[in-house]
Amino acid sequence: MKFTPTSKSKRILGIDPGVATTGFGVIDYAKGDTMWVDHGIITTKAHLPLADRLKQINDELTALCRTYQPYTAGVEKIFFAKNTKTAIDVAHARGVILLTLKQLGIYTHEFTPIQIKMTLTGYGQADKHQIQMMSKATLRLAEFPHPDDAADALAIAICTAQHLHAFESKI
């Protein structure tokens, strides 16, 4: 079955936050079916001050949202503390991302990595390859999505769509 976007389809933006690299994935969703639209990364330069890097994330995310006009967005929650600096940097990026989406009036869903893995594979300890296989199959892609941050963002978008489908089915 070929997916065809309609006036009833909803555009969903998935975001994998990070200061150095923020992944994004854009899909269309209707009646339980999904279609790939775009994916990529926002990269910032390590030598720039943190405030400049966060502003760049804000500016590029704003431009993405204006281009794709998502109905809703999914953002990965922080779910690790192995490296405190990394966790703090991701928290900074998440804060900017959540604020940007709120200012643009885009409702945001937040998911832990385990929730994303469970939604896509039914297994909370799935590895990256398993997630990419499910993303590829769900979106009917010819090859695995790359880079990893963008692939993760597509998985977040799919997770958001599936949770949205479950919610809408109850209405």
C-alpha cells in the first residue's frame, strides 16, 4: 500500500537533542500509516560559546518548523548520567528545543529511550541496528537512515505517531 499525504495526514517532527549534533526526522502520518518526508542533523561548532550554539539550534529548528509545519513533535528525554557534562549539555539543548517548539505553538511529546525502543520493537533493550531496521521497514526506506542522530530522530517521530494513533483510537 502506498501512502499518499492528504488533508487528514499529520506531519510529525522527531528530535534527538544534543549541543554538538541535534538529529531531526520528519514524517507524515494518517490512519496508522507513516511516510518519510526528511531527516538530517543540526550541527554546531565546538569552539563557539554555548550560548551561540544554543541560538543556532533555536534558529535552525525554527526554520525547520516553518518549512515543514509539524502538527506535533516528539523529543527524547534525558535518560543517562554516565557523563555529567554530556547530560548537562543535552539538558541545555533540550531546554532550547522545548522552548522553541512551545513558542511556535507545537505540542510536544517526550519519550525516554526505553519507551521509544518498546514502541518500535516491543523490546526495551533493543540495539541501534534493531531500531534502524524497524524505522527502515516502517517508513519503507530503501536503505538505513543516516547519520545515527537523524535515524534516532526518525525513530522518535515514529514513536510519536504510534502514540498519537493509540490516543486517537480511543476518541
